[in-house]
Amino acid sequence: MMELTLLGTGCPKVDYKRFGPANLISTKMTNIIVDCGSGITQRLDQINISSAEIDALFLTHLHSDHVVDLYQLIISSWHSYRTKPWKVYGPKGTKKFVSKIMNAWQEERIQRINYENRSSTKAFNIIVKEFSASGIINIKDLKIKYFEVDHKPVPFAYGFCFLKDNKKLTISGDTRPCENIMKFGQLSDVLLHEVFIEDEIKETNKMRTSKTLHNVKDYHTPSSIVGKIANITRCKKLVLTHLVPTKFNEKKLKKIVKKDFGKNPIIGKDLLKIKI
């Protein structure tokens, strides 16, 4: 059995009820994180999962809201007595990104290492592997398929299928509607999909023009379409996350999506657990 825990269901705008994008996929043998948005270590602590126990981190793309707590995750794992290297899988550019983050904190880290005199520094050994267009990675009892999605102008963005014992979890990552979601998401037990909730952000000002709203919507999946995608994939459950905006009319959203999906979607909330 797999279990999906939504660690963060928010977006770049701060909301204390919805932390930054992050998910935990776990079995009795394995713990894998997808993305490391703001507050991920606090959420892991809330469910009594130590960052020392994480087998791998998968990154959908390198937007700040999905990776901003990378260093916090690494350093807190060391303080939680992690004694094995980190494995990080991500899009092209991940090696450069990780190297820059680690270099930014190098002096502080060396000072800690020298003064605190801990028995291992393996938590700071980060093995980074970058995705090709699509492929399969096996980690213990989980098979992970990765595939490209369309979040342009972000050059490289990915979704994932997690497979175990004929069960399937598909994670969209950030994407506008695209063929690969419908292709790889076929017959998923759970489809975890991002959503831009239409008509919930109307106000414009100097910082948020009508062009801004158009462009944000344009590289995400609108609420008027996400149910259609779920219907085409023939998934058993649709779970909505990366909710933009984070505050909205839940009944209205469910009604809009159900019209196309045929079933009520599950509105994701931080710390929601779903058995697969």
C-alpha cells in the first residue's frame, strides 16, 4: 500500500493554512518527497516523519515555491542525525541549483561541522540526477515514472507516476493542460492535480494587472478544465492541490469540477492523508 500525504497545498502567496507545495509518498519501506516548498520540515515534524528517514527528493521544477526550503530540509536532516547522502532527482539545472544553494551556506555549514563535532556529515553529500524527457526510476518498493509537462516559460517541468502492487498515483506538478497528463495519468487510483480557480481573483492594481492574471492562469490548469482532464484519465479519485488562490468558495469549485469529472473532487488540505 502507498500513502500520499499533502505537506503543502499552497502557492507563492503566503497562507499559514496552506504551506508551500510538497508531498510525501510513503510505504512501509520507503519515504519519498515531491518538492520542498516553504514549511516542509515543520509539516514532516507534525506527522512524526524525520527528514533523516527520507529516501529521495523529487523536484517537479525549479520555481521558488517548490524548492525554497531545500537547504532547510538538508540542514535539519543533519540535526536529525541523518547518516546517509541525499538523493535528489530533478529537471535540467538541478545540479547547478543545488550547488549554488550549498555554496551560499558553505561558511556557516563548515563552522557548524567544526564546532558541533557530530559523527557524520554524509547528510551534506547530495547526489543529484537530472531527468531526461521521460523515464523510470526504482527506489526500494516503488517504481516512479517521470514525464514532461507544459509549464512554459519554465523550460523543464515534470509530472510523476508512483506505482506499487498494481496501484497508481499520478502527480501533475505545475502544468497547463497537456497531453502527457492524460497519457501517463490513465487509470490512476489517485490523480493529484494543480488548479487555478477561475473568477476568484478579479482585483487588478499596479502589481496585478489583467495581463498578470492572464499569464498566471495561462501556465496553470483552470478549474473549468481540470475535471475534463480527470475524466479523460479515468482516474478513481481527483485531488486538487497548488490552489491558486488559496482562499476560495469550495462548494463552487466542487460543483464546477464535478460537472466534468462526474464525481466530487477532493479539495486538498495540508496534512491530508490518502491511502492508495
